[in-house]
Amino acid sequence: MIQLGSVFRCNQPPCHRWVVLSDPAEHGGRFLFVDLTTLRSASTDDACVLDVGDYPLLTHKTTVAYSRAFVGNVEGLARAVRTGDFSPLPDMPSATLRRIIEGGRASPELSSAKKGMLPR
């Protein structure tokens, strides 16, 4: 099931993890989807940096790439899971999810329209 806090691995290179940041039931089946990527010195996205312990599958410092966020839909993601393009992973822990959402609110890289999809 695709819901707020669901995490998926994209099986196409570079095989990043993606987090659902809004409740599809509140947005007609649409949701905000953000990418987790390795933190590098040149990263423009630094509003939320995660580390080992913030999510069971993280092995190094990781940033939430709000600049690459997009609005997906349940039907499309479910189809991508069926075809093997995405794989479900364990849900994001609630404390980490709250940090990611707060980072989205603060990030200059996330548009106001996308910020409007974040839960209150």
C-alpha cells in the first residue's frame, strides 16, 4: 500500500530510495515523492541531512533532494512496482519522516505548490 511514509527503491540507476511525503488519500491519489541521495559537498539540498540510524537502510550521510521532488500518483507507482522498476522498502520511521517534512517546509528547493501537499 502506498501511503505517507512509504519508501521505495528505484531499480534503475542510480537506484535511489524515494519517500512518499503526502497522503495520497487526501490528494485524489496523488502524492509528493522525494529522493534520498548521498550528501556531497556540492549538494544544493541541505535542508534535511540523514545519517546512519535515521533509517535502517542508510549506510552514510544522505540528503533529501527536494529539488528533484515530483508529484506522483498511486496508479503509476503501483504499476512501476509490478514491472519491477520500483521495490517497496520498510516505511520511514515517524521521527525521521517528521524531520523530512519539516525540511521540506524550510527548503528553498521545494516549490510552494509542492509544499502545499505536505501534511500539517
